[in-house]
Amino acid sequence: MAKDTKKQPQVLIIVGSDSDLPIISETEKILNQLGISYLTTISSAHRSPERTRRCVKEAEENGVKIIIAAAGGAAHLPGVIAAETILPVIGIPINSSPLMGIDSLLSIVQMPSGVPVAAMAIDRAGAKNAAVFAAQILAIGSREIEKSLLKYKDGLSRDVEEKAKRLHGKVNKD
């Protein structure tokens, strides 16, 4: 279980399996970069439904503001979590089957009316976007997170500018 021990977690990250941890490390990197406290744990909607419910209830009791849930295959974890809470739930579909994550994406996207889950892209891009989206939600009530997020977005823009300069430098030399 990974934890930012500086403060109470604002985000709970739940993965359906330990095999999802390399993907979710992308989420953790960005949350760390933005100064957002989080807790990561493992729970399965199918193999440990009671643990999943307990994680959600403890998150609510401990002041967590957002839950990020990553799962592959049938990917019911984000939906089961959303059924148990009014906290925003962000789902990350994991590529873990012969369908290359499309099954997971569809499971997360096709939630019934009244039980929303914000669906991200499959795998690493989704893991990164889940962190950014969580930060955008939290920034509504935090000037500190807003500043971190603006700095992060500015960094993305600067990276593109630098890559373009390097490309044009190579083109001009040829």
C-alpha cells in the first residue's frame, strides 16, 4: 500500500489487482508532483466485495474527496464503488484481456443513469489523466492545488515548445 504520509489522503486509489500497480504508478507520480495526498490499495469488486465496501466507507469517514479506481476485464470496480458513495469516482480501464482494454473501457463508460463514473483512456494515458482530472476537481476549493495544476499545464506547454525547437534545429541542419 502506497501512502503519502504528510497529510490525510485527499484521493483514494483502488486497483483491482496488484498487476495494475505499474499502470497506477503514473497516477501516483502526477499526484506527488501536484502535492496531492493519496492512499493506494488493492480490492476486487468480485473477489473481495466486502473489502471494497469497507474501503469506500473508510474513505468517506477519513475525508477523502475523490476515488480513482483502476480495473481490467469486466472492470466492475469503479461502478461498484460509485454505487456505494456520492464521492466522485474516476475509472481507469486497464488492458488486461485479449480485448486490449476495450472491454474495461466499455464497462466503465456504460454506467446506468444515476451512478456516474468518469471514464479515462485505457492504461497509462488514462492513469495520468485520472490524476490531472482529480486535481482539477480539487482545485475548485484549493488555490494551492490550482497553482500546482497551472504550473503542471505550463510545463506541458514548455515541453512541446522545446521538442519543436529541437525538431526545427535538426531540420535546419539537414
